[in-house]
Amino acid sequence: VKQYLTTTQFDDKTVQGIFDEAFKYEGTAYVFGGSSPATGFDCSGLTQWCYAKVGLKLPRVAQDQYDVMTHIDLKDAKPGDLIFFHSTYDAGTYVTHVGIYAGENRMFHAGNPVGWTNLTESYWQQHLIGAHGEIQLQLRPTQLHAHNNARHGFKGQGIKRADAQPALPDAGYFTRR
């Protein structure tokens, strides 16, 4: 618990902005379908809101966020990357939860309440998409990702990177900064 009582600082300005926005809502109740401070937040509403505050546009729901993100290896994950989970409830989609990776096996997400969780807990390990293991964090440049891995059976490595300029008009995918 002590680790969560200290102010978390990140080297990357964009990552710090994402977390500074997210921290404003720590302790608030989870609201299914919520996507703003006025409505409250669900998991993908929180990620969409916080990333938008630093100019990064994400789709609204966790499955769609997963579909447009670049899949990266767990060992390459950095703070500010998104981490995805399956089967946390019956949503009719493979991806059902998303959070923001903070390094050291920590994730900030819209749980109930909004806040921190430890990814080494058995619940998260059981639902982590396609990977288990040590996780690290940060946004950085990459190539345009133009393959819909989730819908083509790719199970991924559990984490996807959300750097990005808005999607190209007809592509539906994000590029790195």
C-alpha cells in the first residue's frame, strides 16, 4: 500500500500527462459506460479520456482500442502503454478490460474504485491477454500498424502501445509519434 501513497513521476512528458489526468479520478466509483468526469468512468472511458487530454485519440471501447493498437512484446512495454484483459465479464467480445501500465507490475485502471492494482495478482494473471511475466513502460515512435490482430486470431502479448497521431482517415489504425 505504501508504494501507492507516493507521487508517481515519469520521465516522458506525454506519459506524465496521461497519469496526471488519470490520478484526478482515483477513488471514484466505476460506472459502466462512463466516459467523462461528469458520468464517471468505465475502463475504456478512462483510457480514452486520459489519452485525449494529451492529444492521443483512442476508440471508445476496450475491444476497439485493442484492435487499433500496435501489439508489442511484454518485455518491451513501457509506462503509458495500454494493457488488455479477456473474459473479465461476458461482453460478447474477446477484450473486456484495459488499463494503463505504470511499470513494476502496476496498472492504473477503472476498477471499483478507479485506482491502482498489482498485475501479479492471480485474477489479473488469469485474464491477461496472451502473456504472463515481468512488465516495464513509455511511449515511443513505431510504424503504422495495419493488421487487425485480434480479429484474425492473434492473441498478442497482453500489452499494446498507444502512441499516436490520430488514425489515418480510412485506415482505422494509429501511428507512433
